[in-house]
Amino acid sequence: MKKFIGILLIALALVLVISSSANFREYQATRQVRVSVGEDPYIDVSCKAPLLIVENNLDEIVYIKVVRDGCSFSCPRWWKVYPGEIVPFFVFPGDYTVYATWDGGGARIHVKCKSRCWIGEEEHEKD
């Protein structure tokens, strides 16, 4: 009788352990990746107001779209940028997002364009 109760307790413990670990049905995670820009990025974006300059350093064609952050009106056009090509966009001071897509990849690049003025020969930037 003691053996039967011992086996029954072991079986009950085993069932509890298996059933508690069997409830793990789903796992979901998201992660945002931020990468620092090196000396020669694939898509080089710089802002020298009033120009936002995009340079394609990839060996393939890239499609570029420039959107002003917080503005419902944006240029809906995607620009075709060939390898090694530099494309200037005329912009107002503010925050912009440059979307770039190419065969097998893409990027979203945030850039802040500051207003610039010159006093004499000195250049000054302002947010």
C-alpha cells in the first residue's frame, strides 16, 4: 500500500510538472536596432540647409523618399538614385526621415536640418 501511494504521488507530481510547462504556447518580442554611422555609410545623408544631400554608396540602385516629420504633406515620390550618385533636396529647417529601399534591404534615416546664417565670414546654426 505504501508503494502504491508513493507511486501515485510521483505520478501526480509528474503530471503537475508536465502540465505547468506545457502551457507555454506563444512568445513574442520586438526590438529596435540603432546603428552608429561609420566613415563610409551605404546611404550617406547630410544636411547643409537649405540642402538635404543623399549619396548612394551601394553598388546598386536605391530608391529614396524624403518625409518631413510631423507634416502630413510630403513628397510621395520615390527618387531613383544610381550607385555613386549624389542627390540634393531643397528643404526647410526641421526634422526629416529619409526612406531608402534597394534589392534585399532598406533603411530609415532620421536627420535634423538646422537653419544656418552667416555673420561676416562666420557661420552660425540654429535649431
